[in-house]
Amino acid sequence: MINHQYLIIIPLILLITSILFINVDYVNAVDTDQTILNQNSVPHNALGHESHQIVNLVNTTGEKIFHGIVKFNSTLPVDIIAYTITSNNTAPSNLWNIGGIYYTTDKLLSDSTQGEVDFTGSGLVAHRPSPDVFKMNFTISSLQTE
């Protein structure tokens, strides 16, 4: 004969287990929307910027345009710059030449050691116009492409 206590306990255990699995799936879905990285800066590869330091926050992948949010902390003040590929190689001073490919730049934040910025571009860098190496922790979230 079945004990009536088991008829109540078994469904209760199943309910609690289901709730736990639903919560774990929710946390994993939120986590996959973010990339958390720690990086040291490297010399900039843009023509004329070789003595500058950068951290690539979002690497360019051709002509794709990314939208997202970056939150960062840096050991030294940096500029956060979005860049977009362009066919116009006669643009004003906000033009970078990297290996013969031209990018227009958009400075989103200047001389900061921490912050949060919305961005749109082919890529995103933390830039320091000096040879001083810096360390950076950053999170990219809501990354989408056009």
C-alpha cells in the first residue's frame, strides 16, 4: 500500500527541481549575452600610431557593424573609440590606415579610467596616445550585428 505522504512529497520535489532548472537556464542565457575580459594593451597598428597603446574591445570582422555596450576599468586613462571601415581615404584627421584599409573613428569617451559606453562600429578600442602599457577589465553586453 502507498503511503499518502509520498503522494504529496514526490510532486513537491518535482516542482522544486523544475524551478531550479528554469532559474539555471535563465542565468546561462543572461551570461551568454556578455563577454568579460582582462587584457594588457599592445602597440597600435594604425599608421602613425605605432607608439600608442590599445586594447581591442571588439575586433573588426570586415564590413559588419556591431552595436553594444562596453563597461570598463583601466589602470591608466584611455579614450574609447569606435571605428568603421570606409572607402574614403581622404577623410579628415579621424581616419586610421591599418594595413591599407581605412577606418573612420568616433571618440565616444575621453581620458577615462572607468565608464560605460554605448557603441556602434566595425570595431571598438581603448586607446592611449602614449607608449605606456595599461591593463583593462571590460564587459561587452548586448552585442548585435547589422
